[in-house]
Amino acid sequence: MQRVSRRLAAAASLAGLAVGLAALPALAQETSGKGLWSLYDETLKGAKYIDLTHTITPKIPVWAGFADPTFAPAKAGKDIEGYAAKGDTYSYEKHGFEATDYHLPTDQLGTQLDPPAHWAPEYPAIDELPATYTLRPLVVISIVDQLKDDPNYALKVSDIEAWEKENGEIPDGSVVFVRSDWSKKWPDPALATLTKFPQVGLDALKFLHEKRHILFHGHEPLDTDSTPDLEGEYWLMHNGYAQAEGVANLDKVPATGCLVSIGYPKFGGGLGGYARYVAVCPSDWQYGVAIGANDAPLPKSDKPLHFDEAAGMRVR
């Protein structure tokens, strides 16, 4: 009964948000030109925010075909008279700041957004994705139960239809994340070597895109499927679709009722993206954090960051 109540509440929140968006032109006039600020004040300011993103570190799972990332304290690249000599390591004590030299051998690291140019150069690269890839309705479909009997289970059309029977039709233009709880073992490097892992089947991908017209789908593993030719990812990229990989914390998000914020660096000609996904959920949802007084200024820590050679990165 509690699950049903939460679903109804989440659906009502999403429906209310949709009504609010539809009424924005009138709302803008009624609120003396506040426009979308009213939506923020009335809905988003009190929402719960859940990070769906893994932290990139030197020791995360990486496909064997790529080298591991490395972090190091940044050094001066040339002489700066009276300030730094070439090769100096920048320090708080001497220079007043520090920076990091990131060696990232691939743009396929951690939580990602793959543009179609990752496989098909005739389609957009990461910097060519439109600005509308910013905020969308979020759908979460779980295959956790199916994986108990088959660790290589692939999302099927029948799973989507069962989800819709319980929750309603998937919204046009939404983002669909497939929950498998695979990410709970992150950052075990062995995850990158698995040949059996939760999948998203090709028929399911075609249904989501051709029948429900979603923006893109996402999954927790680092590949769409384990077929010999990666048929799902091949089909997506060669038909102009993006996808999310390495998504986390989907067990903290309801099946419906949330939005997803989508962020990624805009590398020129980039074929992959270190992405940041944040679920924006109703204010009464049990997980997540709300906007508060500690957002600015940010709280001071009694444990300053320092570079740890064993960790290969700055830690507290």
C-alpha cells in the first residue's frame, strides 16, 4: 500500500509539474515577468536532489582497451617571472593555489554520455548535442528481480510493457534509466572484466526509441549488452541516438515523478562525455538533499585536501 501511495504521489507531482509548464505563459504575466523563476520557487527549490554519478578517480573500472587515468599535482609549464619557474609544483604555501594535472586516456570513463559519433562519425559529437539535453522527465525501469536467476539478463519489451501497465505510458522525450544495482559493486576494477552483466536488449531499445520516442536510455554497466558485436550500441549510434552508461544510485529514485538534470563537458569533436546526472524528485521523496543554507558559502572542513601518493589523488 505504501508503494502505491508513493507512486500516486510521484505521478501527481509530475502531472503538477507538467500542468505548471503548460501554464507558464499565463504565469509569467501574472507574476510580473518572473517566468520560470516562479517554477523554481514553487517546485524546484523544495525538490530532493539525488546524484546518479560515479566519482572519477585513478582506480575506477576501465575497459582493458584503454589505459588507466592518472592524477598529479599541476606544475608550471613555463617560467613566470617573480612567481614560478618551469617545472615548479604549484602549492598553497608558495603560490596561493593548487591545481591538478589529469591524464585521462579516454573519454569513456565512469558515468558517461555517449553521443552517436562515438560509433558513427556522420552523427553529432558531444559538442554538437543541442542545449535541450538539459532537463527531462526521468523513468526508472528495474530488472533487479530478473537478474536473480540470470546475471546476464537483458531488458525486454515485455518488461517495459509491464512497467507501463503499472505506471502509465513512458513520456515522449523522456530519459529511461534501467536499474540493475550492478553499480553497487563500484569501484571494483573487476567490473570492467565481466563478460556477463545486466543488459538492455535490442528489441527493447527499438521499442523505447521508435514507439515511445524517448531522448535516450541509460544503464549501470559500462556496455549496453554482451553480444559479440555489441548489437544494441551499434544500432543506437548508427541511428543517431545517444546513451548513458555507468549510471549510479538508481535504487534511490522512484519509477516515476522525477526529472533528470544532464551535464557534460563540451569537448570539441568529443566522442564521449564525463557526464553528471542528477535526479530532481518531489519534495516528499525519502532520498536526496534539498537546497539549503550550506549551498553558499560551502562549509569549511577541518581536514584540508592533500595529495596522497597511494591513492593517486587529493583526499581529505
